Amino acid sequence: MERPRRIGVVTTSFPRWRGDPAGAFVFGLAAALVRRGHEVEVVVPEPRERAAWGRAEPWLRGVRVDAVPYARPRRLEALFFGAGVPDNLARNPALFALAPLAVAALWSAVRRRSPSWDAVVSEWLIPSSLAVGLLGAERPKHLAIAHSGDVHLLGRLPFAGALAAHLADRADRIGCVAEAVRDELVEILGPKRACGRTDKLVLAPMGIDPASLAPARPRDAVREELGIRGFAILFLGRLVPIKGADVLIDAVAGSAGTTALIAGDGPARAELERRGRTGGVDVRFLGAVDEPRRAELLAACDAVAVPSRVLRDGRHEGMPLVVLEAMFAGAPVVASASGGIAEIVRDGETGLLVPPGDATALAAALARLREDPALRARIASGGRRVAASRTWAEIVPGIEQALGLGEVAAVGRGLTGAGPTI
């Protein structure tokens, strides 16, 4: 690797304190770059809450964070964080009025800081990549990361194709977290605009940090604490419609000896708790969990459910990081065949796939796992092999290559049937 460089990371989500799940994968990338010897400066919109982003905070592991105000009084800064931008907008469309202010604030902050950067990574095309692209030809080497919600939002905007072309022209590469995201972006571009631009669209898989998935306590101790005696199914994620926690609750209704562990928080929690009570489900709502607790729960469960749904407007998830975390931890995964999930979950080999939103199919798949220990062991083994190729140590050299920071080997061997990979 060449000499360490200074890298900017522009994002709209980042952990506000140790254990905060918001933008945890962005922090994972930033911390991995620091471990490679780079200096990393994260630029992120200011949250309404006070964040623990002081430079002396040990949990940041050397990552510097600069919060960008975009509205006053501060309580109005409700576009980001919380349930996430798509769900925040769905619940309060008036927040759209803050979008131009946020783009302008990010652009101003990036313009001031970018002269000292050797390269920049932007997470989410709207608004982060747009803000970086407004720097014009003077910008540093730019890798734009496209997830799913941002691409879906882009497709609903006026002149979406022209805006997508503008974003592609203002980035050296657009890294898509899944092939499904890449396909959606190509569709938005359209045949004429895609010509000459699709070569810029590469796969940029998210990574996991193995050290963060090592539980501090043995499995039996955690199960004893939670009072688990039978088959335990874990859900990890925000409690918003697209995550499908309600589908899991319906799936385990009436399943004797089965416990659903719901780890996460969000605006749908009260409704989900009511659903569990009326359905007579043995469900435990654990609230938001930090990194150590996450590792314990993954070790204590018998399966992880990722019942992501496709919303009525067509929005789907890209590649939920919990899939890889569960695989690495050796927990069999049952997941919806939506977005990029089916690109790494091979039915019967590295997990079980079910149609999105189908509680009956999810119940049947979970019953298969519960009744067949050999199937659980086979899936767990296959999942570990996939997850081993998706650690940040494997992925970051490809990020460096895309940013022009040295001649290193390309990565992404965990992808199958995919296009160019960084």
C-alpha cells in the first residue's frame, strides 16, 4: 500500500454514541480505513440529539466526525436519523422542505474540507453524493455508494434519469451494495443515458467486523438470563414497515416452544407489541441493543429471521448487514427473497428464502429449521464461508483501489453472478 492518505466520508447516518446502530456499516468502513493507516474525516448532518463525537472519544477508534447544522432551532433537524430518511419522509412529508437546506449545508462543509482530502467516499446518492458532485472538477477522487432507499428515492424524483446521469458523471465510481441496486440504477438511467456510464457502476459490498461479533458470555448464560427454553428466533433491526417484524410475529403465532426475540426500536414498536399480545405470541421486545449485546443475542438464538418486505411503492432493502452478521456468528438465516438478499442467501445452502411478506411461508421455513438439526448445521456452515469473504479486511483493499490509493488486489469474492466488483 502507498503512504497513508486523508479520506473524507460524507454520509447522512453515523453512530451517535457507542452502540448506536445508525449507520453502523459506515462506521465499520471508516474504522477499517483507519486500521489501514489512513486519516478519516466523516462529515454528517447534525442530529437533533447530542452526539458523543468528541475527538477524544475512544469508541470512535481514531475516526474524526464533523457534524453539519442544516436547520435552526436544532429540534427541526428531523430529516435524518430516527427511523431513517425514507420512513421519516413517509411519516412527515413536510420534511422534504429540509432537503435543499441539507444538500447546501453538506456541500458547503465538503467544499471547505475537501482541499485536504486525497479521496472521498459518499454514502447514499441523495444527498451525500449530490453534495460531493457539486464540487465540480476540483473534487478529489470520488467513490459514491448507492444503497437501496436512496436509489428508490432518486427514481421517484422529477427528471430522475438526468439526475442519475449527473451523479454518475460526478463520481469516479458508483459502488452498489447489491446487484439488485445496480440493476435499479441502470433502469433509472435508461438505455440512452446508461451508454458509457454503466462501466462506472460496480459492486461495493458492505463488510463486517469479526471482533464485534465475539460474544463476551457463553450462549447458555444469555439464554438463562432471557428465560429461553425452546427454539429462539432473533430479529435485529429498526421497527419500521420495510423490516417486516410484524411478518415474523404472525409467523410464530401458535408455535409452542418458540420464542421470538425482537431487538431494535422504532415508530412501529407499540403496534408490534399489541400484535404480539393479541396473537398470543411468546415475543420479547429487547429495545435497541449495542454491539456487545448484539453479539450475545446472535450466539444465543437458534435462527435469525430477516423478513424484509417490498413496500407498495416498490421500495425494497439492498443488503441488510444482519444477514452477514448472522452468517458469521453461525446462526441459520431465514430471509425474504427481496433486494440483494438472494444474492448471498442460497436457499438450502447458506440460508432459507421465503417470499416477502408471506407469514405462512416464513412459519414453514422456521419449522423446518426447528425440526431438522442437520439442516441448521449445514446452513450455518455454508453461511460462515460466505461471511468470511465479507469482512472489512477483505473489502477495504478494493475500496482503496477504487479511490486510486494504491495497487491492491480487488475483492468481493463472496458475490455470485455479479458485475464488476471493487
